[in-house]
Amino acid sequence: MIPGEKITLRALEKRDVEFLRALRNHPEMMPFHCSYMPVTEIQQEKWYERTATDTRNVVFMVEDPDGKAVGYVQMNGIDHKNRSVEIGIHLSPQAQGKGYGKDAFRTLMRFTFREMNMHRVFLQVFAFNERAVDLYKKLGFREEGRARDAIFQNGQYHDLVVMSILESEFESA
Ligand SMILES: CC(C)(COP(=O)(O)OP(=O)(O)OC[C@H]1O[C@@H](n2cnc3c(N)ncnc32)[C@H](O)[C@@H]1OP(=O)(O)O)[C@@H](O)C(=O)NCCC(=O)NCCS
């Protein structure tokens, strides 16, 4: 368990599989994923089997103050040589706007810098996702660049924004 101020991060468990599939397939959540196909039970189970033992790509569940799973954070491509990792977050629509996202991301950032000894934490966000971009800026992330028109969604192209924060910037944030 990794406690934050409001939320707690904990390991991914088999009991989370169906919640995560429902979250993934939720119509309000689909626009924030790169893949656009709804996920089947079998695909989700196979994803769980791979992810539960993966040490490079790690998922933590986000629990609210009542201990209820409300979403997840992830670390992709954990790179111990360059001390770099990509992170991401998805909270269920009912759990959004309560400060859980900020707390969960800050808790994960603290864990990556102060426990995993990472030097650089980065993320990719769709340019139209203003709420997320706003949050990341508040947490000290800076825009590194944009992959122009990299995302096609709802009949239009959108930029993919890459943002990062270094350990020295996190210490002073
Ligand atoms: C983006 C997300 C993680 C933010 O988490 P959250 O719990 O909803 O946000 P919080 O309540 O912690 O608010 C953090 C900041 O987000 C911004 N924010 C929150 N709700 C917002 C809204 N409705 N509109 C605009 N900005 C908003 C604010 O800047 C807020 O800062 P403040 O508390 O100082 O005002 C969450 O909404 C989510 O999971 N969204 C869907 C999936 C997604 O977009 N993931 C990111 C993919 S890159």
C-alpha cells in the first residue's frame, strides 16, 4: 500500500479485472485511450495475466478513502539504466473532480522519485484533454513537444503532447 493524502495506491489484483474492463469500455472514458475497440473479457484476462507479473509495466489501483477501487495509475517502460518512466492515470467518472487525481498522481510521482530513484517521469496526453493537461502543469510537468496530428478521433486529427518532470523539479515543486 502506498498512502496519499486522500487516496491509497495498491497492487493490481485479479478481483479488479472486471472493474477495469468496465472502466475501459465506459463511453466517457473511451476518448482518453489510444485503442478504440471495446475490450472483451478474454482480452482483459490475458492483459491481467501479462500485467500481474510484468516488472517493466506496472499498474497500481487507486482506492478512495472508503477503500473502494476508483481507478488506476500505471508506469510504463520502467527504465533503470536511464532512470526514466512513463506514467498515466484513469479514474472512473464518478470519482473525478474530488482531488483524487491530483493526490494519486502526486503519490505516484513521490514513489517514482523517492523510492524507485527515477530521474525523469514523462507522460503523453491528447491535446484536447485540457483537464489532464491542467493537472499535469499544476504538478510541475513541462511540455517537451508535440506529435502533430498523431491522434485521429471523432473524425478529426489531434496533437499528442509529451510532458515531463525531472527529479530536481519535483523536489522544488
Ligand atoms: C484527468 C484526471 C486524472 C484528473 O483527476 P481528477 O480527480 O478528476 O482531478 P482533481 O479533482 O484531482 O483535480 C486536479 C486538477 O484538475 C483540474 N480539473 C479537475 N476537474 C476539472 C474540470 N472539470 N475541468 C477542468 N479542469 C479540471 C484542475 O486543474 C484541478 O486542480 P485544482 O484542484 O487545483 O482546481 C481524471 O479526471 C481522469 O481520470 N479523467 C479521465 C481519464 C484521463 O483523462 N486520463 C488522463 C489521460 S492522459
